Amino acid sequence: IAEESSFDNVYFKGINITLTNWSVEDCKAYAEELMAAGFTQPGAGFDSVVVKDDGSDYSFGATNADGVYVTVGTNVERKIGGISIQITK
């Protein structure tokens, strides 16, 4: 099940997608697809595109050559995941 919402503020515009029953494995597989699609630069303030990977939580954040920033993450305990895509205005 997915729920989608858009946002538009002074600095960014984009979309958030909330997913239920999204496993760490599903999230990692999607992150691999994002890297293959060119999302390879860590977000501001991070040294790696993998932000967290502790077995029950996984998060990935990267920018592509066009400046689009994508994050994906999941929390096994809460059985919820998310995808966020934002573009700087």
C-alpha cells in the first residue's frame, strides 16, 4: 500500500511516498536501482549514500547530475518505509 503527497515550499518542491510492509531488502534493492539510474552523490552533510544500515533501519540519500535529491528508507519495527524526491527551486 502506498500513500502519496506532494510538497512545495520556499526552497524545494517534490513528492513523498509512504509505503507499508516494505522490507529492508526491498528498500536496498530500490536504492541499487536508484544508483544505477545515476543517484550516486551523497546528500549535503553525508559521506555516503547509505545513511543508515543497522539491520532494522535502512536509509539511502543521493543526488543525481540534475540536482534531484532522493531518499528512501524503511523501519522494520514500524513496518513502514518511504521515498522522497525533491528538487531545489
